[in-house]
Amino acid sequence: MNEKPHHGPGTHGSVPHAPNPRADVSSAIPRAPLDERMGIAYLEASAQRVVARMPVEGNTQPAGLLHGGASCVLAESVGSVAANLHGQPDRFAVGIDINATHHRGVREGHVTATATPAHQGQTFATYDVIITGDDGRKVCTARITCYLRAAAARTS
């Protein structure tokens, strides 16, 4: 498979689709330093669906609940990977908008984010992201829109 290298912080390069949705495909995804810091592990990756998991521990606010910003990082990460897969090989994704609604707090375990397309165009890609706790209950819903830049623009 022809994979693109990682091109700077906040971008994700080529990611092969994992046939087993529970297999950790993190090693196939160019790692963003923030993904490493947050403990994000990718379980499934395609332009139609990206699934990743993140621990609650280490990503909490002072009250001990999962930090809302951590949920946004997870949502932007899965949405960006999906948008990059959609844009390949001619375009790469740059996040331009994200919004999130936090439904309930989580104090332990992991949260899992699933990104699915709301729109996949040639210039923009928008993904709906659902984040659930280990119990399967919704923790957060988010939407991320990425601008798909021409691959030649990576150097500028």
C-alpha cells in the first residue's frame, strides 16, 4: 500500500482500512504528538468511518471528570483522519471548524469516538462524531469540518 508520510502537527497522512474493527491500527496512522499525549488509539480507519479510543485517566478536569477539551481533541483527531482518507491522494485535510455538545460526565475507563461523514466534497469534508463511554452511553456529540487543500500546498 502506498502510504504518505506525516506532514506536521495536527495532520494525519495515509491510513489503510483495518479489516478487524477491534484491531489497533494506530501503528498504521502517522502519529500526531497530541494523539500520543492524550493516549488515543485508532481501532478502525476509512474515509467512511474512523473509530478511536482514549483513556479518561490523565484527561480530566480538576473535578475528576473527562475534560471537554479532551473530547474535542478526540473528535478532531478522528474527523481529521477520516477527511485525509477522503481527500487522498490529491488533497490533505486542515480542520477549520469544530463544535461539541457534552451530554454527561465520565470519571473512569475509556471513551470511544466514531466519525462518519455528513458531507464529503472536493473542497470540504464534514464528519459527525459520537463519543461514548465504556457503558455505550453518549458522552459527547461533535461535528468537524475540514478544508481539503491541494497536496502541492503542503510545502507552503
